[in-house]
Amino acid sequence: MTAMQKPRPRRPAGNAEPFHYLASGLPNVWLMDGFHRADTPDGPGVRIEDADGLHLALARAIVTDRRRFQPEELRYLRRFLALSQANVAALLGNSEQTVARWEKGETAIDPSGERLIRFIVTERLGDDVTVLEALRGLAAADEAHHGTSRRLQHRAGGWRELRAA
């Protein structure tokens, strides 16, 4: 090696490098473990352990976060609920075009609509929460914008979000 060459960084063994999980449509999701990289006939691939559990954990992480929904998070939750934009519009008393604008980031979802979506997702997740508890939790929503990555870890009990210490 000459003085001008830099040594190559060593590649960690196994899954030491987090995996940037983009298949959810969310740009800020990093899997710390619970995945396996492999070569396939079509090129490099990744197998996710308990993908359904991962999607439940992502939905729970979004609705329990005190910050306002980002457009891609709203789209993720709508798809998680298996609802069309027209379905969401009917539930919230808005037009389909309004929901499309929210998902494109052209306008922000109104706080009442966001609270109702949080509540619907919480119910879908099967979390044992009363309406009053849910509304009190939602009332404390923080207006700050998302700026952090979501880091998820897979353990024997399933997927969970790693919270900052």
C-alpha cells in the first residue's frame, strides 16, 4: 500500500451494519437486526424476520410519537389500515383530494383528523386503551416536525422501536 492509498474499512461480520428499510415507504427506518442479507439469482437480497410484526411495530411507533404525522407516515398508516384515500376521506369528513394533498405534503392534516387516525390505528393494533386515555394521550401531541430516524430491533418477543436514551 502506498502513502496515498487509504486502507479499506473492514466489513463487520453478520448484520453489524443496520439495514435501511425502504419497502415500507418510510424514509427513516433502520433495522438494527432481524434481517439476513443473501445473494439471490436476481442479485443481493434481504430477508426480514417477522415482517408483519415489523409493520405493526412501525405503526405503533408512529402513533405513539408525539410529533405530527409526516406525509409518508400518514400514507403508511392508511395502507396499514387497508383503506383507500376515499375511505379515509369518508371517515374524516373530507374530500379524497384533501387526503391526497396531505399525503403529498401539500397541506398538513388537521389535528382532529390526525387524532382520529391515531385512535383508529391504536384500536387496530389491539392496544387495550380506553377512549378517554387515548384522547388524553393524543391531546399531548407535540407540534414539532420529525427529524430523527426510527431504529427497530427484533427480539424473541417481536419488533420494537429503540428509543433515544
